[in-house]
Amino acid sequence: LQGTLYDADAKLDLTAMRMARVNVAKLDAYPDAKRIIFAPTSKPKYTVTVFTDIDCGYCRKMHSHIAEYNERGIQVDYLFFPRSGPGTPSFNKAVSVWCAADQKKAFTAAKSGVDPQPLQCDNPIAEEFQLGMQVGVDGTPAVFAPDGSKIGGYLTPDQLQAQLEQQKASLDLATKSEQRLKKLLEVNGVNQSDYDIAVNQVNTLSAAIKITEALIDKTVVKAA
């Protein structure tokens, strides 16, 4: 069978959930030392991983909002994904940015259209390109939420914040539904299957929130 497996009763995309679990394991294992990180000045509320291409127009547009993402408590961890592949001008620009003395300054300058000074050094660009293909990147920017789900390409600060807040809102709603069904189950007002579905929703969303909080705690430890 091919296609997406969907639980109609629970309104869950089971294929997407499975892929998110696989992706988060790979992304979470990738070290901070190989990322270019733009973090808020205070403790971040959320952390997203963004695969980016120096020459991608929407990637440049997204980075133009970096200060506002940070102001909203969103940390952006960049990984390189030069769409044209190894040995191309975009790939070489990514290498040059990585090898710059001030990576963040070189990154921002490149995103504004300034070609970086050609540099060579040990770098993770090819490794990040391969990681991107493994987690299903098919265009840039590719934005991944803390739970490993791909939540979009270019997202404005409003859109990105809304996507991230939706995780917590969904958990609150699922928790209330589970509590209501538990009371009904006690008086035989609902069957066990319906209650189990509600519990599964709560557990799934709780796991996503725990991943978010773990990544935030890791960031705070790293910055301390």
C-alpha cells in the first residue's frame, strides 16, 4: 500500500506522526556546534530547525525577519541545504559562510545578497545536505518544529508563532476532551474505544510538548 495512513476517528495523520518521530530523533541528535543559531536574548519559548539555501529568495525573505522571530521568543537553528548540490556556487557560498570568523555576520550578509569571501575549512555542509534529504527536505526554507514535524516553508513571524502555539493549544483541547470522556466513561456514557482515542491524542501532544521543553532546556544549559 502507498499513501498516507489516517485515523479518521482520532483525526490524526498517522504517517506524518511516524515521520515526525523519525525526524526528531535525527534532528535532535545533530549537534549545536554544527548549526548556526540565532537565539533570543532571554530564554526561548520555541526552537525551530530551518534548512536553508544562501541563494533561495524565500530563505532570504525569512531571514529578514530574524530579529522579530527572536523578539517573539523563537530560536532559529539553521542548517545548510544548497539545493543545487555539492560543487555548485550555492554550496561553495555555504562553505564560505561556515568558514568565516563571524558566522552569523557572514550568514546575514549573504542573505542580503553579498557574496561571501571564498573560504575553505572543515565544514558540515555536505553532512547537512544529506541530513536534509533524510528528513524529507524537498525545497527551502524547510521549517521543522520541535516535535520533528515539517510545519512549512517560508513563514512570517505571525504564521510561525501561530504554528508553534497550536501545539500547546491542541494539547489543552485534547486534555479537556479526555477529562470529559473519562467522566462519561465512569457512568457508561461513552465507550472505552472513544476514551482510548482521547488518551492517545493527549499522549501524542504531550510528547511533542516535552520535546519542545527539552530543546529549550538544552539551549539554556548551553548558553549558561
